[in-house]
Amino acid sequence: MIFYGVGVAYPVVTVTEAVLCPGRASGRRAVVDGVSGRSITHAALADEVAPASAALTDSGIGPGDVVGLHLPDGPEFAVALHALLAVGAVPLPLRAADPAELLDNAGMRVMIAGSGPADRLLTVARAAGVERVLGLGLGLGGRSGARTAAPNVRADPAHDTALAVRAGNGPPRVVRLTHAEVVAGLVRVAEAGLIGGDDIVLTALPFASAIGLNGVLNPVLRLGATVVALPEAGRHDLLRAIQDHRVTVAVLPPPLVEALARGRTATHFDLGSLRAVVAAGGPLAAEDARAAAARVGCPVRRAYGVAEAAGITHLNLWADEEGALDSVGRGLPGVSWRIVHPRTRAVQPSYRRGELCVRVPAAAEPARWVPTGDAAFADDHERVFILGRLGPRS
């Protein structure tokens, strides 16, 4: 089956221009570290990016430099991400377990790390040829005497690389995305209707993932809402955070949704603020989605995306109403998709298993088909069902 998305006009701007609003007089929290409770407001985030980007320029970081970003998911990460973008650098969010091959393939020579980065990651970074490891707090530590004006760097959204992210679950592979591609990805989610400016969105997906970064963090910031970062959360910590932060939308990996479905502790917490759970990052059985929804008292939606598409491409907002809890939906506006035979590449009919491919045009960018490596099928209603990773091609 093949589905052509309706054409969408995306803004021709840089990522930071699409996400941050300088001068926004908002005392609302923008990013919250769900572990420590530290937070930053939207106004403070916009204000911190200028001095942070100036300090990066003073450190010799400039346009085109690939810079590893290994910071806790929280305020510092958001400041560092957009400070790097502001100087024209290319952030590569890292996880502690990333191999040296990934760093080397990205051409990374500088890494920004929090206090006490993992010894293993430092060893890997040195093996990959990383020359400098910089420390970073809010505003690069607020260095006294450092100039605070943001550098005047103008990026070409259609051609300049904005972000480097790890792709897939197989061998280490880095995907480079232009500003236009990243902006298209975050705008798709921001305008999908799931999240509004008053929402408090908890994510258990790390910012180092394409979905956690551009499917949650950036769209939430664009909308002026709040994101609570709680990567690698356990069930108890998750329920406590939903209660304490009055979370309205929770974006979770399927294993955590399955844990909610089988656990009995949800009734011990006040989850009355929660209006939606979104499962992203792998297959989820309909019975687990139904059981989790009954436990937490709100619908469980499905989302799907790939790094090459700069985040989320499918979001099933009507899963419960249509009785398709295990479907990721029809595709967000502007997203085209098709199911093809893994070997012949022939388009498959409804209910026939094949490889899902997506096409995601961006502003000033030609549309291109991206093979996802995921097995899927579509029904007669053009709903996509993800089955898992493809096996060996035959």
C-alpha cells in the first residue's frame, strides 16, 4: 500500500528560530530535570542561549563543527543544544554506551560533558580522536567578564546541517539533518493536536534519541509548554513524577507501558492530571495498551518515527475510538509512506507484510523516500501496524 500525505508549508527558518522566542515573557517552566527537580523557564532559556553561544565561540567552536553533547536531560542540555545551533555547530547527542565508531564516523573532535562524565565515554571519546572535552553548566557556567552577545551566524536552512543523530538499532550510523528537515519534523508534531501550550509533557525517551529530542523536547518548547525529562525511569519513579509534576501527557517506551499494564501500584498515586500516554520506540500489543489505559485512567496512543525523518512520522490520535490500539496511525500531515517487499521493492497490498518507507519533504528540500528497516503492514483504512525490525533480506 502507498499513502501520499497532504502537502504542508513549513517555515524556512533555523531550528532555534523555530523553537525559541527571544523576549518571550514567560515564567512558565520550559524544561524540568525529573530526577533533581531543577528547571528553567522559557524566558530564562532564551536569555541563556546568547551568553552560552558567545562562550562557545570564545572556545573556538564555530560553523560546521560536530560537537558531542553528553549532558543530563534537563535545563543544561536545552541551553547547550540551542547555543551550539546558534553558532552554526552541529550537535551530536550522546549516550554513555555509544561506541567509538559512532563518534569517529561523525567526525567529532569536541565533546561537551557534565560534571563527572562516565570514564568509559571519556575513553571512547579519546579513542575516536576527540581532542577536547568541555564542561558546561547553565550559560557555560556564567563566566564573568565573558562577552554575552550572541555571535552573528546565519545558517542556510535548506543546506546547512543542524543536527547529527544516531540512527537505528544496528551498526553505529550517524544521520545528518539540515535545519529545514529538523524544523519540518518538530513542526509536524507541534501542529498535530496532541500537545498544547498548557501541557506538562513527561518523556522517558532520552534527548539523545531523535524522537526524544525532536519529537518531544523541541515541539514542546515551540508551543511554550513544559517538558519533564525522566529517561530510563522505573515504574514507581514514573508514577511519582506524574503525580508530583501534574503531568498531562506522558511519552514512554513500550516496555514501560507494558510495566504499567501489569503493575498494580497506579492506584496508589494521584494520576488525575494525565490525559494521554504515548508509546513510542517499538511495537506494543493492543492488549497491553488497553490494560495500561485501564490502570492509569487515560487513552494510550501510539507514535512512530525514525532518525532520518527527524523524529515522529506517525501518531495515532484516534486509536481508542477506532479500536486500533496497536496501530501507529495514518501518518502526520505532509508524511507519505508505502509498504514494499523487502527484496523486490514492489508495493505491497493491504495486510501484506513488508518494509515501511516514509517520505518527508521539508522547506526548500526535495522529497525523498527513506527505508526504515521496520517490518509493517497497513489495513484497508490506511492505518500502519509496526511488527518489529526486519529480519535478513531474502
